[in-house]
Amino acid sequence: MTSSFGTIFRVSTFGESHGGGVGVVIDGVPPRLAITVGELQADLDRRRPGQSRLVTQRDEADRAEILSGVFEGYTTGTPMAVLVRNKDHNSGAYDHLKGVYRPSHADFTYDAKYGFRNWAGGGRASARETIGRVAAAAVARKLLAEVAGIEVLAWVQSVADIEADVDSGALTLEAVEADPTRCPDPDAAARMTTAIEQARRDGDSLGGVVACVARRVPAGLGEPVFDKLDADLAGGLMSLPAAKGVEIGSGFAGTRMTGLAHNDPFEPGADGPRTTTNHSGGIQGGISNGEDIVCRVAFKPTGTIASEQQTVTREGEATTLAAKGRHDPCVLPRAVPMVEAMVLLSLADHWLRQRAVDVLPQLDVRP
Amino acid sequence: MTSSFGTIFRVSTFGESHGGGVGVVIDGVPPRLAITVGELQADLDRRRPGQSRLVTQRDEADRAEILSGVFEGYTTGTPMAVLVRNKDHNSGAYDHLKGVYRPSHADFTYDAKYGFRNWAGGGRASARETIGRVAAAAVARKLLAEVAGIEVLAWVQSVADIEADVDSGALTLEAVEADPTRCPDPDAAARMTTAIEQARRDGDSLGGVVACVARRVPAGLGEPVFDKLDADLAGGLMSLPAAKGVEIGSGFAGTRMTGLAHNDPFEPGADGPRTTTNHSGGIQGGISNGEDIVCRVAFKPTGTIASEQQTVTREGEATTLAAKGRHDPCVLPRAVPMVEAMVLLSLADHWLRQRAVDVLPQLDVRP
Amino acid sequence: MTSSFGTIFRVSTFGESHGGGVGVVIDGVPPRLAITVGELQADLDRRRPGQSRLVTQRDEADRAEILSGVFEGYTTGTPMAVLVRNKDHNSGAYDHLKGVYRPSHADFTYDAKYGFRNWAGGGRASARETIGRVAAAAVARKLLAEVAGIEVLAWVQSVADIEADVDSGALTLEAVEADPTRCPDPDAAARMTTAIEQARRDGDSLGGVVACVARRVPAGLGEPVFDKLDADLAGGLMSLPAAKGVEIGSGFAGTRMTGLAHNDPFEPGADGPRTTTNHSGGIQGGISNGEDIVCRVAFKPTGTIASEQQTVTREGEATTLAAKGRHDPCVLPRAVPMVEAMVLLSLADHWLRQRAVDVLPQLDVRP
Amino acid sequence: MTSSFGTIFRVSTFGESHGGGVGVVIDGVPPRLAITVGELQADLDRRRPGQSRLVTQRDEADRAEILSGVFEGYTTGTPMAVLVRNKDHNSGAYDHLKGVYRPSHADFTYDAKYGFRNWAGGGRASARETIGRVAAAAVARKLLAEVAGIEVLAWVQSVADIEADVDSGALTLEAVEADPTRCPDPDAAARMTTAIEQARRDGDSLGGVVACVARRVPAGLGEPVFDKLDADLAGGLMSLPAAKGVEIGSGFAGTRMTGLAHNDPFEPGADGPRTTTNHSGGIQGGISNGEDIVCRVAFKPTGTIASEQQTVTREGEATTLAAKGRHDPCVLPRAVPMVEAMVLLSLADHWLRQRAVDVLPQLDVRP
């Protein structure tokens, strides 16, 4: 249960940063979807480290293999399993972490939970776990495009106090991918780059906000009460490593508006009601209303830093620790495909769930 | 599935604002817990309208009845069912809403989803649905207090741009309940009261932020990956009516800190490592670390306002609408027990789940 | 979790034989289904005691109330809650059972599990719990008839060693309901009646087999591996009180055939392949093949008997016990609607699940 | 959902008979369990073909690899993933099955469900899928032995009409493994061997019954209503390939006994009540009572036979088909570890679930 997401389109990830590999089982993929391992790889390549000088310089090829669920180029309807092998690592690289808890990592909490220390490189808490999510989301992306023309696009909205100016309605994937920061505002991107490089030189790290838009989501997706579309998005997005906050539509800023300003007036549209503003972020009462779905995720500054920090040993003694090796001073660019992944997985699940809702004829005489 | 929350301590709510009643089935309550209907009623009374001039003046007695799962004053281990009857309503009171969609309500999205309009008072999207959550949470509260001394306390942190100054570590239930706003900062509470009353006179509404602290949560609660404690909190809290954002610990503000400032250093403590700061909000890697769990929820300004708004009819014609009757100009005070409810339900579930994790002896020689 | 069944069409029952009442929450009912409380009551009336001299003479009116999920005669798509009140009982009637375990009942095992004795009339293990299942199944019955013309019909196939001769293909509800035994073979029914009355006079009880057929189930329902249609049927049917065995198609008798005799040859049919025999019972590889689904459930003789039996007290002392009051000497007639209920619930769930499978266009060129 | 089993100890299998491999993700394994790949392999070796002349002569090495969840010889608490590679197969070996449905296989039903024909060797319906179950069950076996001394042992009880005489109480693994039939009654085993070899020569196949006993299961495992221990066993066992019936305790034979004969009288025991007979098969009211759990599974004769059979093509034309290559004339010996697997998985899940039930102190004064 702890590693599964979704009700119908249900993904279960497995694997640690060290060991045989990481991957995902995707249950509930509809049959007859044309899919290739290359389509998965394209999103995985956006996620992996080493893409630019801004992110970790480790070379992780992250080659995906589809173990099951695809036959002659089409999904069979049975579970897709995808495996990405870990590379062999120098087993001594993590020796200095065996008996000490890195501040603001999961080292101590995993030990408290499991009474066991998997000290090699973050274990299950490593961001490598998200490989499975991104691979599964590539399948969701293909499905949603095919059945409904849905498109999901995320970008870096801010790094530290540098805020981008982005028109989410006009944004393209090309604009996002144009800069290694994945910030489509060139001016902000340049300042982000400078800030991230300075943070690296300082042995420090930066956080920021990833924003995401989903377009052409039909009205009616999401379930009342606990499985609201925004609730599933919030749960999924907060489950990403380093996430500390989630907003839908107006978010926290909306709390400072009045109802009259915040309410989204309806006007007649070609295919039903449209709203003239979108403070709701495309979701009302937990259900999509046909407008763009807009959300934002706050990522804290990376916990792993080269500066010396105060901590304790497994035996309870005070000590200090400084990270060795190469580390991301800012995870934001790599978080972009992860945010897209959780939005895609949520939407695929809710789109399929709605299929089991809309089964009876429309009523001639509505009450 | 759509109306259930939790894995072991699992609640399923039912009911609409009109009809026979609303309620909850609570599966997974451990046996031998002493509980009375009065303990449920106490929390329900904090949730219901009509407590002060700040909130809706409707008189809803909301008397709970425990239908099953309790025998001779103790839980039996089988599902508890709790029912709160709806009062008979004037069936004509909602006639003017039959064919029109209220802006920023669930009227249109429910219709898009279900092809059916339950126009009587919000139906399943009504805040009355949260009665079941609050009743179930009263059971969770009793359980968590008994097994672990856990205490969960929420308060109104802001209304519009009025921000309270609250020391979450020293806060008491009495301080929260001292003012109808449920804001424990008397000065801010007074200004909030003024602002809310002004909004009512203006036919407008206000939003705000509810904050919540959970104390004495043992380290080790929460599951890696999708069922992280913060992910379950975020999903649960975002499922509350009118919620648009959730933060854990430093939240969005934390994105503007550097890693060196944001990391929570460890120091030796009497019962294991403690952190000297709590930007993590008590959760690291999705698992509690023994510090106070701190979260915040953004609630948009209430959608129902007396001012006239632009909207469309079910037939797609432009029209205008103004709310009739009495309505909350600000839901924040009533949202306090709802926020506590979702935190309590998440914690009860994760506390019980950890029971099935920690089953084997500690290893003598740890790797 | 312990009290829920189904993935999409998901029922959660609650209630004990004593206390406020028993009922069910049905989540996942598609909207726009016309349903009345009378349709639920019709099936509940077939389940309740007191219908003839063959079954318990207690008068339990079992009046159902729909608390939610239906508006103006149609389902809304939100959870249906159904409540059946318990009657007030003489609280002293069960005093003699307070400290003693009835043989082959759940008294001891519930106490071992919960450390708590709900001694009033069977508690959650009472057959009254099945009221919720039967009420939910009435909704499933209506849905399946409307969307696919599916019909589910069960009957008493044997009592003790009296075996009925029934042509399942030609059987009608009228034939089943024609005799209080619910055995549609008049000769066997007469002998069953005699045997049951003799058992009552002997202070003894009888068991038997209920058979069930589901007609017009489309090919393709059921999921591979764990959620096979036959696996879900077996799990659901074995969850009925007093069930000790389940067979699909040829069942145990099929183990004595050879493959050549047992295999069901295909022949061309108007709407696709048909089988010339049906040893598979309409299910192959866990998925329906369009033939009649046929299953059988073994019910042990009722545990409650008037004869004196050896047992132990809660304190571990040997003692004897003889049932007081009126009891079913044979549950088979009342088990018929319960068996139908589990088959209906399984089919409704799988029919809706298949909606989320069959979403992409057929392939022009199949591999 | 379709490929997962269990609530806390939750296994998800993946893979087809052809493609990259088959395997399982096991979520909910408690940390600190010592486990080696050799312990998984031991059970896998009992499952695989080619062990004797009685079963398929294909040489499938079925080497398991643990991809995650184990570190330095102990489980970490995070998901275990196990992979068994498929061997490369002659792609032409199944060409003759491309356009035709094998009788009493899943060929037609999968096509009806998915609109897609994975014609290579059974696909997901292949018995190779059970590799994942057996690997996961080896972990469950180790856990149950360690925490409760539970032992699960299955054997071939009958083949066709040859019935073994077995004392389940005294049975040992050695006695089961002593003969390739896995029938511990040497005389019956010899006759079974003769019958199976004759069936092979006849181009025919045989079915039979596998029985299973679970010893030292503590009283109190299993949940009321739908998640009864016997219901979960029945669902799990019926999900095995070729299963057509399941019995617990007295099963169908019990329906011919009277209540007085069938009830299991209690007598005082050293550790609580014991029953003097075990018609209940160790389960009463869905919950274990501390006696041996006894169940039986009916397996139909293998569908794949060398004799010519009547069938239809994918285009709906009548044709005939005879299996090529080597096939099991009787799956019973290989079904033994599969039956054990489902019993082990059910028991591990329920043992862990009970941990979250028994959390509060015993009541001093019981009602």
C-alpha cells in the first residue's frame, strides 16, 4: 500500500538508490495503446541528473526496460513492469554516513521507523525512486493525449526569491526546455542560473516553486469528498521528495481576496459554461470544470550541502557532517518532470474512473 | 472508494445536506476503547453553524447517534456507524437554484460529472458532509491520546490580510476557544471580527488560513513514497471544502531560504535525536521525526455571497444570481475542527499502520 | 477494510444484531439509475426470517430507509446509505450466553480477536449483517438488468442428502419462490420440508447447497490473476455466514474427469464463439466467456441447536449449553438471496471495471 | 488492483510467459527479517516444471533476483521486488495459435476483454505468473515461522478418482516431497503415477485435489464480514490457474451432516478452549480458532492436451486444434507450492493486520 498510487490506473514503485534497480508496475493501463520504450525514455532523460552544469554531474544512463504488458508495440491490458538498473557503485563512497544522520534527510526517520539503517545513498528516500513515477507517467501522458487531447506542462516558477513571469496559457514545452533551469522566462532563468552557481560555490543550496498547467481536461473529472481531484493532486505532489507545499489555483494568495473578487463568474461557451477568471485553478468542489488546471509545488532547498552542519551519531553523540561528492545545489529543474508525472498519474486515474461513472443514458426529463 | 479515507483506520462518509441524514462508518477502530456519544458531540458542536454571530445563524442541532460498534461503553472492534439526521427543510428554499449554477460552487462540476442536478442545498458538496469526518476524528482523538498522548490543536492563523501572532508550542485549546474567531491572538481576533462583520454587511466574504500543530507524535509514523505522512495530510486537508493550499513546516516561505539556513540541525536528546529548529514541520522523508507536526491550510473566501454575480443557466443562458438567506461570510472558525479532523484521521491511521511494521526484534548487530 | 467489498461498486456494511441498526454504504453507484426503496425492500423481504414455518419465527420487519444518494427517484452518483433499524429486544434474552462460548459460532474467535465479548445475539457475526449486502445487491440487480440484461437466480440445490433435479437454463424466479424451501424441484422440496421439520423436532439442524446461475453476462468480465471473476465470487460467497465450500462450473466433480471430456469445445455462434458444454461454468482464465455463470455454495448445518452440547466458559471451565428460543433448523432458504447478493455485487463491480478497460479503439490490424 | 493481493502484506505480480520476465513487488514486509535469495529459490524450485517425468519437461531454470528491499541480508521495510527472467523462446513455436482459441483456456476470454491477442504461450494467464506468488510466499513463510511458529504444508490429496489416505496432523514436508506426485500416501502415489503416465500416452490430462494444513495459527486471525480468513483463502485459492472449487474444513461433505454431529465441542485446554473435532477447519465466524486450518482446492484436468479438439478461429470459423510440444498431463504436483503460497500470503497479511487490532490494554472488568 505504501508504494502505490491511483485506483484504476495504479502504479507501484520499487527500488532503492543502490541495489539491483528501481522501477514500477503499472496496473490498469488500457489495452491497445501504442507505446515504445523510447517514449518512456524521453521523459526519463528529462528527470535524470547530469543534464547541465546546474544539476548533479553524476552520469546515470537510466536505461528503461519494459519487462511486461506490451506485445508487438501495444499494451496488452495486463500490468506493465518497467526496470531501470542501478549502476555499480563504489561501496566505500557512503561509509562516512553509516553511523550518522544527515540533517533534514530521511536518515533518522527511516531508522526510527524501521530500526534499520540502509545507509547507502538515501535508500528508498532517494530521488531515484521517482524514476518509476516518471516512466509510468509517460504512459499516462500518451493515454491522455490519445483519449482526450490532454496536455500537461510544468516549469520552474521561482528559485529562492527570483520569480518568473510566465503566461501559462501560451507556454510550450520548447520554451520550458530552452534553458537548463526549465524556467521559460529568459531573464529570470539567467538570474536563477547565477544564483544556483553561487550557491554551489558557497557549499549551500536553493529551493523554489514548480508550477504546472493541464490543458483540455474535460469537465467532470474527480470524485467528491476524499478523492477530489485537487486532493489527489495535493497528496501526489506532496509525496515528491523535498515538497513542502501545494497550491491549486489562487492558493494562499487567494485567502487575501474577497469572495466577490475570487469567485469565477460563468459565461456561456460553445461547449458549455466557461469561467471568465480562473481563481479556482480549473477545479470546483473537487471536480474539473473544463478550464486549465493550475497548481504549484514548493520545494525546500536541497538538504545535502557541502557546508559543515551539526548533527548526532546513531549512538547519540553530537558530531558534524559535510557532504562529499557532487550534489544538486537546486533540484528545481529536475523536479519539473516529477511534478508533471504526479499530475499525469492523477488525471489518467480520474479519467478512467469517470468511465465507470458515466454509464447510464442521460435523463430526458431532468428533475 | 470516493468517500473513504485511510488504510487501517478507515472512514467512509455518506449523506447530503438534504435527505435522511449524514454520517460515517469507521472501520478499523481498535476494540476496548472507552467512548461515548458525548465525546463525539463535543467536537460536532464546535463544527456546527450558529455558534456566534460570525458564522451562519442556522440552528442545526446535529445530534449524533452511534448505530453500531460500541457495546457497554467500549468499542467492539467492528465498524462504528454514526448518523446525524438532517432537519426537515422548506423544500422551496432552493427552488431558485434549480436551473442555475452558483459561481465557484460545485453546481456545474457535479452536473458535468453526473449528468444530474441535486440542487437542494449543495448536496454532497455541502460542508455538512464534514460532520462524518469530525465524528470519526473524535474517536481518533481519543485513541491517539490513550495510546500515545498525542494532542492535535488547530486555530485561525489569518483572515484576509490579518495575520495572528501565535506561539504554537504554548497554545492551549482554551486559548483557541476563547474567541468566536478561534484565533488565539486577541488583537488579531478583534480585527478579524470587525473585518468579517464588514464583509457580511458588504454582501461579500473572506478567506484565510488555519494552522494546526500535533504534539507528542512519536518518530517513525508515515510510509515512504506515496503514503508519506505529509502526503496523506496534504491530500486529506485539500479535500476539505474551500481548501486551495497546504503547507507543511516552512512551506512556500521555505523556498526562499538557503539549505544551510533551512536544514534542521540535530542535537542529542533524552529520548534520541532532537532538532534545534523545525523548518521540517516534524516530518522528514515523509516520516515523523518526533518534533511538533505543523501544517497550514488556505481556505478561499466563501463562494456564497449576497452580492449579485454573473453566471449561466443549465440551458446555457447568461443570467445573474445573488444568494438568499443566511450564509457564513467566513468559514475559518468552523474550519478549525475540520482541519483537526483530517490531521487526527491521518495520524490514527499511520499510528496503527506502524504497529504492523514494528513486529520483529531489534537487531543486535546492526549493519 | 474489513467490511468493504468491491473496487468500483463498493459496499461497506455496518451494524450488529443488537444496537441501533444495520445497514450499508454503497459507493460507486452510477448516477441516473431509477431506484425506489421498494425495490430494496423486495429483496430484503426474501432474506428476513419468519417467512414460513421452515425458518425462524421471529418477526423482523426489516424496513429499509435510504438515507442518501437518491434524489427525486434517481441515484445521484454519491454514496447511497441504507439503514434498517433493529427492534428493541429483551435485554435479558441473551444473559445465559454472557460467559459461555457457543460451539461452532464466532463467540470464542471474536473474543480471541478482540478481547471483548459482545454477547448480545451474535453481534457482528449475526446473519443480520447480510441485510446490508442484500440491500446493496438490489441496486446492483437493477443496474445490471438495465445496462446488460443480466439476470441472477439462486435456488436450494440440496438439503442434507436430498438433492434437487434442476435445469438451470430454464429456471424462473417464480419456480424458486413457489415453495418455502426455495427448491424448485417439487419432489425434492417436499422431502426437504419433511427433513427440516424433523430436524427441528430433534433439536438438530441441517445444511445444504445453494446453486446460482447468472445469465446474459457478456464475455470479458473479470480481471486476470487475483481479481479473477471466479476468485471474487469465491471470496464473496465464502464470506457468507456458514459457508464452507464454493464451486464454479464442474467444481470438485470436474477433478474426476479427463481433460478431453472436461474441455468445453468452441463452435461458431451468432455473436462470437460459444461452447458446446459448460464445465467451465462460464468463466475461463478468470474472465467470463458469455455462457451462463454457474456456482454452488456449501452451507454447514446451523450451529444453533436446541440439543445440549459440550463447551467451556469464558473462564475456561467445562460446561454444557442448549440454545433457547426460536432458531432456524436450516438456513438454506434464506441463504438464497444472500448468494444472489454476492454474485450481483461481484458482477456489478466487474461490469463497471470493464468500462475503464475498454476505452481505446479496436485495432485495425491486429498482431 | 487486478494484480495485487493482501492489505498490509501486499503482493503485486507482473509478467507474461514471454517477454522480459515475471516477478513480484512485495509491499509491507516488516523490516529486520533475515532473508536470502536462496530461500526464495527453494520454493521456486518446487514450483517449476521439469522436476520429474510426471510434469512438463521444459527446462526453466527460474533463477530469482532480489532487486530491492533487502540490504546486508535483512529486509529494510521497503518494497521487495523479485525478478525471474524469461528464457528466449523460439518465436515460431506459437505461430499455430495466433488465430485460434484453445478450448478451456483464456485465449478467447482475454480477447473478449482486451480486444487484443497476446498469443505467445498463454501470456498473463500462463502458470508462470505464479512464480511471483511463490517467491513472495517464501518471504511470508519465513516471517510466519519467526513470529508465530506457523507452518503451512500442502499435498496432493487426489488425482482423478484416486484418493490418498493422509493424516494431516502427522504429515511432514519430507513425506510430501518423497514422491514426485507430492502425494504422501505411497500406495496412492504409485497409482497416481500410473494414471498420469497413461493420460500422457492417451494425449489426455487429469485433475485432482490439493489439500493444505496450517499449524500453530493463533486464534484471532481474520476479520469479520468480507475479509474473513476463509473468504480470503477462498478468493486467493480460486485465483490459482485451473482451480474450480475450494473447501474449508468439512466443505461440501459437511452439508450432509446434522448440526449436532458437525458442531465442534469445546473443551478446556492449556492455552484456552480447544475443540474436540475440527469440522470447522480451524476457522469460525471467519476467524481462526487455534486449531489446524484445513482447506482443499479442486483443480480441473489440464486444458492443454495432445488430442484433437473442436474450436473456432479468431475470424469465427470452425476448426480443430491439437497441442504441440510438451505439456503437463497433470498440474497437481506443481500446484502444491502454489496452494501453500496463497495460504501463506493470506496468513501473513492477517497476522500483520491483527497487530493493528490488538493495541489497547485488556479490560480489567469485562462487560
